[in-house]
Amino acid sequence: MMKYFIIPIIILIVLITIAFLFRRKHISEIGRLEHEKMQIQNKPIFEEMMKVKQLNMTGETEEKFERWRNEWTEVVDVHMPKIDSMLFDAEDMIDRFRFKKATLTEKEIQEKIRQCDKRKNDILEELNELIGSEEKNRIEIEKLHEQYRLARKTILAHQHSFGMTVEPLEKELESFAPKFEEYDELTANGNYLQAREIVITLVSKGENLSTLIHDIPSLLTDLQSKIPASIRELRNGIKEMEEQSYNLAHLEIPKQMDEMEMNIEELLQKMSDLDIDTVRQNAMEMFDRIETCYDSLENEVNARHYIEMYFEEVEESLATITSLTKETFNEAAYVQQSYRLEEKEAKLPQLNLKKLETLQKRYDTLKILLEDKESAYSSLQAELKQITDELEGIEEERESLANRMKNLRIDENNVRNRLNDLSRDLQNTDRMLHRGNIPGIPDEMDARLEEAEEQLYLVSQSLQEVPLNITVAESYLANADRVVEDVKGKVEELLENVMLIERIIQYGNRYRASNPEMHERLLDAEESFRQFRYAKALEEAATAVEAVEPGAIKRIEEMLKEHV
């Protein structure tokens, strides 16, 4: 019967524990909300608002102060008591374990606290903005007054530096006075935020005025003195150069100078309108154009100097290279009787002679233009440089062909000498093979020797051709070199294997009487040896001996090397 009572008691205890846990959680939440409410309620907002009393309590300031006071009074006298009442209700619900309704009430309290906090922050933000505006206004308006006085003093003291801009600058200065008056009126009426907008406008105007006063004198100097002086210098320079037979018509500098002089008049008008950004940009562009004109004139001077220095030298080079090319042409004709040149190489001297003829005509034309003095030196220089570059290219090709022809005889001798060396190597290899005291020569080795002889024959035959094609001969020689070296290595390998086979069989004879199986295997090796199948004989003999005495083959090879 006890179990029927214990289970409900346990369930009841669990429910009570859960209920008290929930109650504890909600009590903690109520405490947090109470703390947030007190944080807002204890904020000295009224004390902060009293700072406004230092300002003129009229107009905008008075209006804002009254609104802030009413809003905060509503927060303190209406919303806070309501929040207190809701907190009390929530505590009562918690005590009666009505947690769901308590949760809804807590959320509602949280929202009201948030609204009150927002109102507090908005008031403080507007308050700080108003007080900050008054302080900024006071500091900046003093700077503006000083800036205004300094600007007026500068204009009056240096009117000659401002020229036609004096009157528009004074009008610009006069536009400050009404704004100062408007600022004073707004400040006196407590409209500090509106006064702030006036200050911001005046600061922008003041910065612009400072820029005008700083830049106008230098811009006027540029337009009225520096640029005209540079244009005069350019005109004088052009006149002097034309008197020295320079042709400068293609540069069109006078036209550019006329345009710049007209542009100066337009820019001076813009100065009267105080449009100095446009003036500054155009003045910079004119300085750049003047610099470009000077560069163009300097280029003509350098071009003339280049022509005077290299003109006759190019004529001499043209004559020299033409003469050398003709010699190369004749030499190529003679060389082709003995050697075959590639088609491109064979045609090169004649082709270059035609190019040289064309270059000679161009040079003669250039000489006439230079004597007539009706062409720009820069264009004459460009043509002279192009002729020089083409001459250098022709000479490089001629020299390369001349060296190639000189080397043909050397290349032929090299091929013949190497052919003799290979023939001698092949004869020695054949002699070594036949004197090697071997049962016979394998068919494969005979075939290799025959192939090597054929390759040497091809080289020899190619050298008999007239005219000789050295490229083909060198190609045959490369093949012959490879084949002879290969057969030489194979013969040496074969003779070494024969000697090794003999030593292995000799070494294995000691085991024949006691080991019939080895005797039979050595008989097989000897039979392969007599049939000139040396590779097979080596494998069979080595396998037989190694089976009886492991490591014996290595010792036999070492002894054979020492003996050799």
C-alpha cells in the first residue's frame, strides 16, 4: 500500500521544486527590471537640463527646454509609477505561482523601461547638441571674424596684387556682414541650432575666401607675367631658329601661342568672376603646352646636331658596306663551285645589293632635302636613323654569311679528320675481334660491323660530291660516329664475356668430378660457347658455379679485372 502513497509524494515534491525554481527565476528577473528602472529614474536629467539656463532662454532654446522638461516629468510622474505598479502585480503573480501571466507582465515592463530609456537618451542627445552647438558657434564665429578682418586688411593693403578681382572680392566680403547679423540675432533669440547652420555656411565661405586670397595673386602673376613672358621667349626662339634655317612649320607653335594668348584674356575674365578652379586648371595646361613646345624645339636642335655628326658617316658606311657586299657576292659565287649553300644563303648577297641600292636612293633624296633646308630636322633625323638601322642589319647578315663561307673549308676538314679517326677505330675494333682467340664471331656482330662500314662509306661518298653539301656530310658523320662507337663497345663487351666464360668454366672444373649435375650444366655452357652463343654460355656457366659456390662469380670477375 505504501507505494501508492510514495509515488504521488515524489511527484508532488518534484512539482514543488520546479515551482520554486521558476519562482526564483522570475524573482531574479523582477530584480533586474527594478534595477533598470532605478538606473533611469536616478539619472539627474533635470540637473543636466539646468545647463541650458546658461544660454539665452528664448526662442528655440526655451521651446526645447519646456518640451524636455514636460517629457521627463511625464516619465518620472506617470510612467515610473505605472512601472512600479506593474512590478508589484508581477510579484503578486509570482507568489501565487501564476508564472505565465507574470512572464507577459515582465515583457510589458521591459518594453516600457525601453521606451523611458529612449526618451532619456533622446533628451540628453538633443541637450548636448544644443549646448555643443552654442560652444562651437562661439569659437568658430570668433575665428570667422578674425578671418574676415584679416582678409579685408590683406585686400586693402595689396590691391595691386589682386587686380581686377578687388571689386568681386569686396562684394564677397560684404556678403559676410548680413550672415554675421543673422547669427547674432538667432543667438540672441536662443536659436542656437539655426545659428549653427549659419556658422557652417560661413565656415565654407571663409575657406573659399582664404583660398581666393591665397591663390589669386600667384594666378594673376602667371596670367599677366609668367605665361606671356614664356610666349614671348618662344616667339623669339622660333625667330632665331628660323634665321638659322630651321623648318618649324610642322610644329604649329605660333598657332598654339595665339590660342594661349586668347585663352589668357578669357581666363582673366573668369578671374573677375572668381572662378579660380577653372583658371588654375587652364593655367597648368598652358604651362604644360609651353613646356611641350620647348621640348619640340630642343628636339629639332638635337636632330640637327645628330645629322651634322652622323650624315657623312652614314654615307661612308653605305659605300663600305656596298663594297663588302659585292665582295661577298663574288666570293659566294666562287665558293658555290665547291660547296653547296642553302638557297636563302645563296640569294642573300644579291638581295642585299638591291636593298643597298634602295638605301642609296633614299640617302641621295635625304641629301637633297637637307641642302634645300625645307624639311624639319626631326623628320630628316628619323629617316637617317632608319637608313642606319637597315645598314646595320645588312652588314650583320653579310658578315654572318662571310663567316659561314670561311668555316666551310674548316668544317670539311673536320669531317674528313673525324672520318679517318672513325675508320681507324673500326679497323682496330675488327682486328681486336679477330685476334680475340674466340671460337667465332656471332652473326649479329658481323651485321653491326657491316652497318658501321656502310655509314663510313656514306660519309666518304658525301665528301666526294661537287659542290659539297657540308650539312649532309655532317649529318652522315654524326650517324657514323654513333654506330662506330656502339660497335666498339659491343666488341669490347663480347671479348670480356668470352674471357669471363673461360675463367668460370675453368673455376667450375674442380667440382665436375664430385658434382655430376654441375658437369652436365657446364657441358651445356661449353656447347653454347662453341656455337658462338656467348651470352647464353655466360648465363649457363655462371648459374652452374653460383649454385655450388655462392659469390664465386663476383670473385672471378674481380680476379679477371686485376689480371686485365
